[in-house]
Amino acid sequence: MLKLYAMFLSLVFLAELVAGISGFVFRHEIKDTFLRTYTEAIQNYNGNDEKSRAVDDVQQSLSCCGVQNYTNWNTSPYFNEHGIPPSCCMNSSDCNSMDLRNMTIAPTKINQKGCYDLVTSFMETNMGIIAGVAFGIAFSQLIGMLLACCLSRFITANQYEMV
Ligand SMILES: *[C@@H]1O[C@H](CO)[C@@H](O)[C@H](O)[C@H]1NC(C)=O
Ligand SMILES: *[C@@H]1O[C@H](CO)[C@@H](O)[C@H](O)[C@H]1NC(C)=O
């Protein structure tokens, strides 16, 4: 019984270790991918295609602008022609295309936070929940397996006793 308990504990420890390491690698991978994709999407932004609309969606729904902040837009081809995209505006009814071109006015009318920090912190918050649920399921399966194994042993042992 003590042996079984020790085995159980080391299994739990192993499961935690694997979950911890893969979670870390996974998070790093997602953040890295987001950073690269978003930076690329800003450089290729044209305000029309699917990727541009995805950028607009993120900026509008999270009230953010650019990767680290709005200055990430300064190097994009879109900025040279149109200025900061309207999806960065704090208040869409008080944000015209002239304002978005003028870098004295624009910074006062657009979201100051960059999207990278917001997206990654949102992810971190929810990754904890996702990882917790996944671990909970794995853990209860493990307990189920152990119970099944011990129960069948117990029954087998008692059958011999009965005979
Ligand atoms: C947005 O700007 C309009 C026009 O200046 C103003 O009337 C409105 O109150 C602003 N809305 C918010 C939420 O600040
Ligand atoms: C930007 O706006 C300020 C304030 O209205 C104005 O003085 C300046 O000339 C504008 N700059 C450009 C490049 O239009």
C-alpha cells in the first residue's frame, strides 16, 4: 500500500513537471508567434484585406494600438499615406483622417497601450484556467485508473479467499 502511494505521488509529480514545462514552452511559442505575426501585419496593413481587418478587430476590441505602442505604425507603408489607422482611435466620433496624419494631434486621440502586452496578459490569465482544467481532467483520470486497478486486484484477491 505504501509502495502504491509512493508510485502515485511520483506519477503526480511527473505529470506536474510535464504540464509545467510544456505550458512554459507553449506560452513562449504563442507570444513569439503573436509578436512576429502582428508586426508583419502592421507592415502589410492596407485597411482592406483579411489580415488588416484582424488587426482592426484586435485594436478596437482591446482598445490598443500597435505592438508595443502606436509608434510601431510610423514605419509602415500605410502610415506614410494615411497616418495611423482609425481602429486606433479612442473615440471614433472624435478622430478624423486629418488628425490621424498629424503626429502632434494623433497621439492625443488614439489608444496609448500597445496590443502585445494586452494580448499576452489576457492569454496568461486564461492559460492558468485552461492548464488547471486540463490538469484536473488528467488527474481524475489517473485516480480513476488507480481505483480500477486496485479494485480489480481487491476483487481477485477476495475471490481466491472465498474459494
Ligand atoms: C466622442 O466624441 C464626441 C464628439 O466630440 C463626443 O460628443 C462624445 O461625448 C465622445 N464620446 C466619449 C465616450 O468620449
Ligand atoms: C498639426 O496640428 C497642429 C495643431 O493643429 C498644427 O499646428 C500643425 O501645423 C499640424 N501639422 C501638420 C503637419 O499638419
